Amino acid sequence: MRTLSLLKGVPVYNEKTGKILGQVVDLCINNSGQVESLLLDGKGLFQRDRLIPLEEISSFGNDGVMVSCEIEALPMVHTNNAIHFLNSHHGLFRKPVLTAEGEKLGLLEDVYFQEELGTIIGYEITDGFFADITEGKKVVKTNQPITVGKDVIVVDVKP
């Protein structure tokens, strides 16, 4: 199980050539609540951000993410499913999170996901700096996909 905060800044390597493809800067999440790909920083002056599909990743290590096939990072294009990013591109970071019953849980801080499957298993919620110090951050676990609206994120926390 990983969080984006632990994965951010980790280099991504091509396992066969040893070439570095970039560093992880964000996660690409689809509307089904699955991590679809990793967003890598653009290397060089005119390079754009690139995506590595999760199915192309052979392993996640503490010091690097390994891509096993002869793939280069793909240009960022939108797929059939609507995609969301956690931190970049007007992402979900610090967006208010409400339950399906209309109760405010706090602001989205991070996601917990299974590397192999890309399944998001929890959402880290903050109530602000002072509340985090006194009470700690909350982790909301749900098996249902989230609903991402323009203003809020809705999670179904029913068992």
C-alpha cells in the first residue's frame, strides 16, 4: 500500500535500458476510483508531462519505480473515462470531501492505493493544521467509487 506523498519525487526507470524516464509528480485517477497511471515530470526545457500506465510498471521500490517493457513515457492524453489528478491540473488536493448524507469530512490530503491493482483503498482527510496536530488526520475507507464534482468530492462511507 502506498500514498502519493511517499511516491512523489521517486524516479521511474526503464528496467531493460537503465534509462530514467522522469520522476513521479502525481497520480491519474479515473471516475471508478482506480489509479490509471503515474504522471511524470517533463525533462528538459520543452518537454511536457508524461504518463506511465499502471499496467506497464513491473515494480514499486523505495528508491525507484521500474518499467519492464520498452516503453517511453506517453504524452498526456485523455482517455474514455474522465480523469482526475491529485495535485496538478486543478486536481483533487484540498477539495472538500462530503459523505453521501451531506456531512463534511474535511479536505482531501492524500490517497492510499494498492500498487499492483491501482485500487484506492482510503482517502486521507485533513481539518486543517491545528486540528491535524491535536486530533490527527482521518483516513476514510470506502469500496465505492468517489463522485468528483466541480466544488466537492462525495464519498459513500456506508459499509
